[in-house]
Amino acid sequence: MDRTNEESSGGVVRFVFPKWFNSLRDLAGIALVVTPLYIVVLYAYGNTPRTTDVGYAPKQPVAYSHALHVNELGIDCLYCHNTVDKTGHAAIPPTQTCMNCHTNIRAQSEKLLPIREAHASGLPVEWVKVHDLPDYAYFNHSAHVRRGIGCASCHGRVDKMEVVEQVERLSMGWCLDCHRNPERHLRPLDQITNMAYELTETEQLRVGQQLKEKYNINPSTDCSTCHR
Ligand code: HEC
Ligand code: HEC
Ligand code: HEC
Ligand code: HEC
Ligand code: HEC
């Protein structure tokens, strides 16, 4: 009998398997118990309305309007959300970004009082998060916007919103739908923040297919891509 194996099983003689097999078996045992539990927890969280709330548009501490700043004033998304093409997160702009203009423009406005207070105190404005995936799902902005998916494909016509509103379910099915057929959404990289960009369905499929081949775009559907 294999002595090492005998020791590891506390003196009880088992099969003639090398020692590592026992630890492997223990691991498999743990996985069998933990995996169903993990899936149950995922389901419980995945189905809470909070994560799939289309139309969720919380009141913000300042009545900041995208419609005014983007559509009427023509400020590009990247002027404020300046990390969206570089990192996973799309940063909400610091108070200083607002003050670049509002030190002079509407400097006495009542509506801008919380911005001036935050600027004076150095404390950030407490913006309420609109889009919020559960923690067990991994998302990355730059992986999308640098490969040709525009803001509007996931956030809708933000340039028409007085108050930001969630327009897509952000469910797993929604993610996978595009990962399986990205050509329906791909656009040239210089159109990423263009809210008005829109092609007819056949044009989109033709251009999308071209971009897909040209840049070798192949979104993964492996579980570990989004659950790590
Ligand atoms: C002048 C600065 C500015 C510009 C330009 C701007 N945003 Fe924003 N954005 C903000 C601020 C401030 C917030 C947080 C308050 C809010 O949700 O309204 C925000 C919030 C958002 C949110 C919601 C974030 C969340 O909590 O889930 C999205 C999505 C968004 N912006 C997309 C865009 C897009 C797309 C563009 C370009 C069409 C754009 N923004 C242009 C300042 C800006
Ligand atoms: C590039 C310049 C610019 C930047 C940056 C900018 N704004 Fe503005 N904002 C304006 C202009 C111009 C107006 C319109 C003023 C008018 O109606 O006469 C305005 C109007 C507003 C108003 C309405 C004020 C009122 O009294 O009606 C609010 C609120 C506001 N901005 C919030 C913000 C916030 C919050 C930020 C930072 C996230 C920001 N703005 C960044 C230029 C800017
Ligand atoms: C492929 C879909 C997709 C695209 C494209 C996309 N977003 Fe998002 N965005 C999301 C999701 C999903 C979240 C929620 C992320 C989370 O909760 O972790 C989000 C959150 C945000 C937030 C809140 C801060 C954050 O990172 O959680 C801002 C601001 C934002 N997006 C702006 C933009 C802008 C601006 C663009 C275009 C330059 C853009 N997004 C493109 C899906 C997308
Ligand atoms: C409208 C289309 C679209 C939607 C919606 C979308 N994706 Fe993607 N995703 C893509 C494309 C295109 C890529 C880039 C593939 C490539 O580079 O070959 C990508 C890449 C990714 C990557 C990067 C993988 C890596 O290699 O690092 C992650 C993570 C990801 N997506 C997660 C998500 C999640 C989570 C959601 C839903 C909340 C989502 N995506 C929704 C189109 C989309
Ligand atoms: C492209 C990204 C992506 C991929 C790939 C992906 N998921 Fe998900 N998954 C998500 C997102 C986002 C959620 C959260 C959905 C929500 O909040 O409603 C989620 C939620 C879940 C849930 C919770 C229940 C539900 O459906 O909402 C389970 C279970 C799950 N994923 C398992 C898997 C398994 C198993 C795989 C591989 C076969 C996988 N996922 C691949 C993005 C992904």
C-alpha cells in the first residue's frame, strides 16, 4: 500500500491513489456544495428590481441637465466623463469641472448652490448612482468604447435627458445578446459619443460586419468574462 496515502487518510487504508488525489477530491467536494449555493445567491440578487429597473431616474442633489449641456451647449461626453475610454469606470466629473464655467456663468444661481458649497468645502457632491450592476458582474467601459460600441447603444439618447434615466435592462441576456451579434451595434471609433449616429438596419449590418472583421472583434460569452 502507498504509505503516504495511508497517513493522509488518518490510518484508514483506502485505494492506491497518490496523495494529491485526496486533496483534489476534497476540493471537488467543496465545489459541489458551494456552486449551487453561489447560483442561488446569484439568482436572488439578479432578480431584484433595482438591477433591472428600466426607467429608474433618481432625483439628483443638483438639477444638472444633459439635454442643456450636451445638446444645446454641445459639450462632448468625454469632457466630463474623461476616464470612460481609458478605464473600467466612467468617472462622474469632479466639482472643479463644473466650476470651469460656473465660476463665471450663472455664478449666483440658486440651483448651483450645492456646487459652490462643495467647491468651498472640498467635499464631493453626492450624486445618486443610476446604473448599478450587482457586484458579482464585471463590466468595463474602455473595453467597449475603444472597440466601437457607442454610449447611446447602452445609455440611450442621454442628450435628450433632463434627468438621466436607465433605458436598458442591464440583464445578462441583454449583455449576451450583443456579445453574440456585435455587428448590430458596432460603429466607427470617431462616432462613439455622437448621440445622433444612426444607420438603417441593412446599412448597420453591412458597416458593422465590416468593422467586426477589420478589427477582429469577437466578444466573449465565457462565464469568466463577466463573473470573475
Ligand atoms: C458637463 C458635464 C457632463 C457632460 C458633458 C456629460 N455628462 Fe454625463 N453626467 C454628468 C454628471 C454631473 C452626472 C451625475 C448626475 C446625473 O446623473 O445627472 C452624469 C451622469 C451620467 C450618467 C449616469 C451615471 C450613473 O449614475 O449611472 C450617464 C449614463 C451619463 N452621464 C452619460 C453621458 C453621456 C453619454 C454624455 C454625452 C452625450 C454625457 N454624459 C455628458 C456630467 C456630464
Ligand atoms: C462648458 C461650460 C459648462 C460646464 C463645464 C458646465 N456648465 Fe452648467 N451651464 C453652462 C451654461 C452656458 C448654462 C446655461 C446658462 C443660461 O441658461 O444662461 C449652464 C446652466 C447650468 C444650470 C442651470 C442654472 C440655472 O440657474 O438655471 C445648472 C444647474 C448647471 N449648469 C449645472 C452644471 C453642473 C453640475 C456642471 C458640472 C457637472 C456644469 N453645469 C458644467 C455651462 C457649463
Ligand atoms: C456596452 C454598454 C455600455 C456602453 C457602450 C457605455 N456604458 Fe456607461 N455604463 C454601462 C453599465 C452596464 C454601467 C453600470 C456599471 C456598473 O454598475 O458597474 C454604466 C455606468 C456608467 C456611468 C456611471 C459610472 C460608472 O462607471 O459606473 C457613467 C457616467 C457612464 N456609464 C457613462 C458612459 C459614457 C459617457 C459612455 C460613452 C463614452 C458609456 N457610458 C458607454 C454600460 C455602458
Ligand atoms: C451593444 C453591445 C454590447 C453590450 C450591450 C455589452 N457588450 Fe460587452 N463587449 C462588446 C464588445 C464589442 C466587446 C469587445 C470585444 C473585443 O474586443 O473583441 C465587449 C467586451 C466586453 C468585455 C471585455 C472582455 C475582455 O476581453 O476583457 C467585458 C468584461 C464585457 N464586454 C462585459 C459586458 C457586460 C457585463 C455587459 C452587460 C452589462 C456587456 N458587456 C454588454 C459588446 C457589448
Ligand atoms: C457578457 C457578460 C456575461 C457573461 C458572459 C455571463 N454573464 Fe451571468 N450575468 C451577467 C450580468 C450583467 C448579470 C446580472 C444581471 C442582473 O443584474 O439582472 C448576470 C447574472 C447571472 C446570474 C444571476 C441570474 C440572472 O440570470 O440574472 C447567474 C446565475 C449567472 N449570471 C451565471 C452565468 C453563467 C453560468 C455564465 C456562463 C455560461 C454567465 N453568467 C455568463 C453577465 C454575464
